[in-house]
Amino acid sequence: MLMHGDVAAPKYGGATQQQVTALLGRFRELGVSQLLPEYAMATMAGYTYHASTQAGVAATVGLGTVATGFCLANNPSSGHVLIPLQAVVVCTSAPAGVGTLGWAYSFHTTTLVTHTTPLTVRSGLMQDLVAAPAEKGLADSSFTVPATQVAIRPIPGGPVATGSISDANVVDNFNGSIVLMPGGQLSTFCLTTAISAIISMSWLALPL
């Protein structure tokens, strides 16, 4: 089969929101990943962003609207979709009891998340320390969400018993399973016992 590709970054946009299905990387490798980060082309094209807590933060127990931990929010007026790529969770202390971490989701079409302790969002293309524009996603370690949260996904590994940690370092790959539309937010929560951890996340921000 004969295939033709362009040596260029992926193109995304236009009235039909079409993107190339095959492209050649800078070293002429064939990429058919639809902007997947394994080929670094999404980052080179300026679509990848990330944020991290700067110290261990205790994730809130339960699904309340006022919480601490890590939150990624997509403003209702952002004009972008946010696609979480990967989260890294490193526990900084053993819990007082059996602990389980998870991801919660909420959505509101008009009201913004209250950013009590905002984190700096930066481009994955690391050429400066300039904060990214708000439409590329907002992150917090302390926040208030405008709508009731629901649990949607456990975070594998981590603490499993009182005073012990089975795996202090957890990498959670989303693999495109979650897309945050404008007004959506994704945040951590603890099921029963508070767990402190350094939490970071990377995501794609693509225009609607």
C-alpha cells in the first residue's frame, strides 16, 4: 500500500474540525496516533498542558463541593475541550486507615469553579515559565465546584491498609476515555481516609 504524508505538525481546526490521520514526524517516522502524546507531536504543536501541586496535599474525603487535592476545570466559555492524558500521584504519607483515591466529575453550564488555591498551568512545550491562558484549562489544589460531584473512576494503587502503602507512586493513563467539555471539571477524592500526595496532570486542549 502506498501512503503519502507531510513532514509537519498535526493540523486541527476548520469548519469541519478535521485533522490529518497520517503524518510524518521530524525524523520521517509515520504517525497515525491522532495527536497521541507518545509521538510528542501534540506537544510540538502546542496542544499539551500540565499542572502540579507543589507539595503534598490532602485529598478530601467524600464528594463534597468544597474540596482539596487536584482539580482540572474547563471554563464554560473556554471554547476548548480538555482531554486528560496522564496523572501522576505520589503519596507523601501513609494514611491512618485503609485509603482509596478516585476521580470525581461535575458539570455546570454557567457557574465557574471557585479557585481557592490555583495552580500554574503551563504548556508542555517547555520553552519558558509563562502561565497558559485560562481557556487551556485551570487547575487547583483547593477549590469549590458549583455542582454535585459524582465518582467516575478509581485511581489504581496507593495506600491499601492502615499505616502502609503498597505503591507510593501511581501513574494513571486516561487513554482518551474522558473528554471535559466547557463547564466540566475533574478532581480527586478519597473514599474513606484522607491521603496526602503530590499530584500532577497533563492534558490536551483542543479548540471546538
